[in-house]
Amino acid sequence: MRITVKIGSNVLTRADGSLDVTRMSALVDQVASLRRRGIEVLMVSSGAMASGRSELKHIACGKMDAVDQRQLFSAVGQAKLINRYYEMFRDHGIAVGQVLTMKENFGTRRHYLNQRNCISVMLDNGVIPVINENDTISVTELMFTDNDELSGLIATMMDCDALIILSNIDGVYNGNPSAPESEIIRTVEPGRDISEYISTVKSGFGRGGMQTKSNIARKVALEGVAVVIANGKREDILLSLLPVIEAAENSGGSKEERIRKALSENSTTPCTVFLPADTDVSSVKKWIAHSGGFAKGAIWLNEGASEKIQGEQAASILPVGITRVEGDFETHDIISIYDHHGTKIGVGRTDYDSDEVQNSLGKRDMKPVVHYDFLYLE
């Protein structure tokens, strides 16, 4: 089986902002143990900024703005971080390789497949990929929300059985985590809205928060990947989650039932599991599902087309059902799709450029603007 493990900044960072090498070593030991059990592990690891900051603690940060600091600390920290992983995994006889990526690398199918092939080659040859955003180049609109978003993209791109998001909190609570009466929500069913329990406050050194984690987890789970949110600072957390991880394997039968059973038999390990939908999503649709941020334009549908593509039968978007076009896009670009109420209902890859769509509005007997195979409904 194959899993992605995302290790957050708040797991690898001490209170003073320096890298927690002891915690890092403990997680490496656990990943190595999972490998010995035959589980392929992809790591999405934060910590570069902390590594760079501690290495350059003599630098007067007041002379640099936030972007300058981010680029400098990341440039130095990435080298230091991957070197630590290299040395720690070498003690276990395991090779690691670094994959630095940017949000725009997921924007085209060609770049997406190139990344997938690179990581596949590493796994096929026993190399653990250590993946992170290229913070030296990614700034402002080019940045991922945080590594939670990146880990979700990686988990679906690589057809993982599970995504483990390690933070400094045990999971999603049904109230304020600090309140004694609050309890962890153990399972979240596909499509369940738990936004009322999510705090928008970000903590520690990470860019994201529980809201981001929850949004990513829901989306990834709907694509058939189990998502676990757990506390990476707990001792042997990955090994404690092993029964849940193994229950999430795509081995036939109901993954939901197996996961629920594993949770009931291992109730001492706190975590929140977003149960995977019982669905088979194509690799193309997985790519499109996470491509909303790369949309180059948009189309609006009339009532009939809106209802048809959201019906039980698979349907493509034809020119006759489109009422409005926005943006300057080319053939095979990603576009957003809105219904007749103006509500965004999905994204898709267009087989027309924007001028061709505009010139074909309302016309019949023409090829689809967005074929069903390249359409993802939210």
C-alpha cells in the first residue's frame, strides 16, 4: 500500500522557532518501520524555514521584508533539511530524494504527469520522496495555501490509500480544544459539513490552520483517499495509527467499515479520520478536481444545462447550454463553471478557446465545450 505523510511546521519546530531534530529523528524511525512493513511512504515535510532561520540566527531580519526572509531562510534551510533527512534515513539503509515544486507545476496536465513520473520512479527504486514547496521562488499568488494543500495534491496524484496530516493537535474537536468538555470527532463521513466546529485561527509557525486541513481532507476523501489528522508530537504516532492505515488499503470491500473497526479496536490513539468515499475517480479527474486555482476563465450555464450535468446520468457541457463566457483562455485550459444562479459548481478542461465558445453560444449539433471525462463537479 501507499501513503502520504504530511509533517507540519508546528511538529518540527520548537517554541523558539528552531528545528526540533529529536522529533524529526523519531518520525524518521517510524517511517522506516512502515517501510519495513511494505508500506510505500511519500513525505511532504515543512521545516525548511525553521532550518534556515536557526542557521542564520545572526542575520538582522529587520533589514529584510517578509518575502526576503522567506526566500533567504528557505534557500539555506532546504539544503540543511534534506541533508538531515538524508543522514537519518541512511542509518536505516534507506535513500531519500528531494522534490521541490510550485503551485503552477500542477496547472497543466504535462507538468502534472512529469511530477507523477518523477515520484513514481523514486518509489519504484526504493527511494523515499521528501516533497516541499519551492519557497525560494513561490511567493504571493504562486504559493500553495500551505503544505496541507500540497499533500492533498500529492496523495491524489500518486493514488495513495491514505493521507496522514500530522499537526500539533490531536484532531478536529466538537468545541474549543482547550475546553474540558470538548471531544475529538473520530470520523467524518463523505460530504459531512463540520465547519461549525472549525476555528479560523492559525497557530504557531505554519501558514495554515484546521480550516485548511479540514477543507483539504474533505476534498481528498471524496476522491477515495482516507485522511487522518493526528498529533505529530505524540510518541510513535504513525505506528499507533498503523491499524487505521492498513484498513484504508484499496484491497476490496468497504474501506469505511474496516476503518471504523480499526478505530473502535484502537480507541486510545486520538485522531480524526475523514472516511473515503466509495468511488473510483480517474487520474484526469483527480487532477482537474484540484485545478480550480488555475482557471483561466469561466462559463455560465442555463437552467437546463445546469440540471443536466448535475443529474444522475453523465453529461458533457454543450455550446447550446452556455449563456456567458468570461476570460481569455485557450484550448485545454482549465475553466470554472457556474450554474444559472451564478453559483460555482465545478471546473473542467475546455476543448474550445474563449473566442470559439463565444461564437458558438446557444448553437446545437456541436462538439462539447467540456467533455464529461474532463469535468469535475464540486
